[in-house]
Amino acid sequence: MAAPSMKERQVCWGARDDYWRCLEESAEDASRCQQLRKSFESSCPQQWIKYFDKRRDYLKFKEKFEAGQFQPSKSPANS
Amino acid sequence: MLLLARGPKAWPRFSLLKPLIFPWTLGNKTVCERVQHLSVQGPAETGKQGLPRGPRLRTRLLITALFGAGLGGAWLAARADKERQRQRRRTEALRQAAVGQGDFSLLDHHGQTRCKADFRGQWVLMYFGFTHCPDICPDELEKLVQVVQQLEAQPGLHPVQPVFVTVDPARDDVAAMARYVRDFHPRLLGLTGSAEQVAQASRSYRVYYSAGPKDEDQDYIVDHSIAIYLLNPDGLFTDYYGRGRSAEQIADSVRQHMAAFQSILT
């Protein structure tokens, strides 16, 4: 399987950004972004979808952590 | 008998004393005479008399100074020589590193064998990645190309050779590399090779890479270290730039390295 060309990459990244923006605007309610999710999935290789989903989780966590809102979970012994 | 016996004993004693006393009195006299003589002569004459002492002191001081200067000079020369030797050893070590360090044997995207020596005389910006990379590699290559374009736009600067080395030789053959690099810059050179050749080249630059699990499409992501390397025209690793550095920052750094560069291979 050939790697996506620059054009294909840009189409994929565009679909990803649209989907991520939708999630942002709908307070992370994925059910309201299904159409964009479909477009995202059809524009990118499957492996990239998995990668970008994980990447968004990470970026969200990073955002929260840097804003000082992240509370580390208490260890099982204490709870 | 007694006198006679003492006589010869006393006489030699006297004769011993005589020469001791005599010069003493004579000496005293001469010293006094001299003092009188001097006091009569007056200050002008004293100066004349003092003169032979002056030059002697000055000569001594001069000799001491010259000797000291000589010692100091010898020490400085020895130190300079030591420094030159240190510099020579360092240059020699660098020369060996320039030839041996970071060497590789790979295929460019035209199918030609390339080793590090082929890039001698050129500044090289090198990035390791893979063509199926979702976002980071294209971003970094885009940045690398921006650096090259910024430097190209400045007249009088040595052109920089952009190089992209794959860490996914299983999928990135010569044709895949050729397809990939042409999207970025006309002079971007793609390098690939056998798994061993790529492993060797990556080791030389301390690049870590590890292929992730394959999905149904046999697609996978390669995890790898992200850095842009700068090699000078001698082929020596000169600097590296992580993800946090902007194209402008990298271009500035390259310009500084170019200004400070002095070849050790001429």
C-alpha cells in the first residue's frame, strides 16, 4: 500500500480538523459529529484514524494538565 | 733553656700576628684617607665616584630583567607550543571523526548508492522518518524545506542539501521515496536501503525507531526519534534541532554555524 500523497494527506488533515472542531463545539458529544466522523474515516488510512484519535486524547490531556486542572487519581490503597 | 725553648714558640706566634695587624692598620689608614679625600672632593666628585656603582646596578637590573623576560618568553613559547599540539591532536581527532563518524551507505531516490563522503563540501540538513507517517514527519520535512528556502533566498550563502532518511525500509523503497520527496522540495534527497543499512545509518545518528503492530491493511506506524541534524561541509555532525525549534530559529543557527565554519580537511 502506497503512502498517501501530499494532496491525500491534506484532504485527510482537513477532514480531521473539521471533525475535531465539531467535537470541540459540541462539548465532546461524538453523536453530534457522526457525519464528519464518516468523512474523516473515508479520507484517511485506518491506521492514521487510530493514531489521530489517540493523538487527540493526548492533546486534550496535555491541555488539561497544563491548565492545572488535572487531578491524578488516588492510588487504590488509599481509596 | 726555658727562654730558648719558648723563643722559637713565641716568635712564630708573633710572626703570625704581624701580618694580621699590619694590614689592619694600613687598611684603616687607607679608609680614613679615602674618606678625607672624598670629603675634600665635594658632591660633584662624589657623583663621579658613585657612577661606576650606578651602571653596575642598572646592568644587574637589566640582566635580571632580560633573564626574567627570557624565562617568561620561554614559558609562553612552551605554553603556545602545548596549545598548538593540543589543537593539532583535536583537529586530527575531528578529521578522523569527519571521515568515520556518522558514515552510511544508502540508496538515494534515483537508485544511486550514497555514502557520507558524497556530501563533502555541502552543508546537510538530515531528517529521519517514514513515508506513511501521519503528521509529524511531513510537518518536520515542511519545516526543513522552509529552512532551506530561507537560506537559498539569501545571496552568497552555501546551498544546503536537504536529506530525508527512511526508518521504514520494508515499505519505503526507491520508488516510494521518489514519490514522497518530490512533494516537498526539488532538491530533497530521499535515502533508503536494506534493513541493515538503515539500522546502521540510524545507529550512527542515535536515531531510535520501532515499527508498531500491523492492522488489517498491513499498515503500521513507526515510532521514532524526531530531530533534524546539521552536518558541516567536512561531514561533521554540527547541531541538531528538535520539534520545538521553528524554521526561523534553525535557519539562524545554520547561518551562525556557516559564519564560524573553518574546514579541517584542507
